[in-house]
Amino acid sequence: MASTSNIKQQERNWLDLPSDVMANILSRIGMSDIFENAEKVCPAWLKICKDPAMWTVINMNDLLSSVAKQTPTNMCRLAVNRSQGQLVDITLAYAYNVTLLYYVAERYVG
């Protein structure tokens, strides 16, 4: 059985992870979870979630199985806005209207 001093030495603080590692982890949880949960955890996670680099690739497919408070169209607009012109790739899972497609295209700087 491990002593309490050994257990304390093994404890790690998530906030000690480099921001690029944390961004990689957060990018795997899905867009609706980022908007509705992860960015509310702490100021460090909010900063990472709002970083334009986090939104260079937007995958709307995870919204098919999520129960989000916002509509997929609103989340798509929010994600595109957060990319601040750095959007490289977007995957849309729904039949979006032409207005949203123009919105995305106008903000793409490529």
C-alpha cells in the first residue's frame, strides 16, 4: 500500500499542462461540450477555448448526437467567429442554409 507522501508526490495539476496540450485534449470533446461546459471550468480553459488556433478546424458532426442549448447554426457562427479568419477546414453535418454558407465563406481568409 502506498504511503500518503508517495500519493501526494504523484498528484498533478491540470493547469500545469502546456496550453497546446490542453487545447489538443479539449479539441477531442466536441464543440457543444466546449461551448457549454469546458470553457466554464476555469479562466485558463476559457482562454484556450477562445484561442483562434483552437478553431482552425471545425467539425460540426459531433452535434448530431449532442443535446445542445444552442442551435447548430448559432454554434457554427460562434466557432467561425472564434477562428478570426484562421479557419482552414469545416465539416458541416446538417443541411445548412445558403446564408450560413455565405457567412462562413465571407470569414474565410485562405
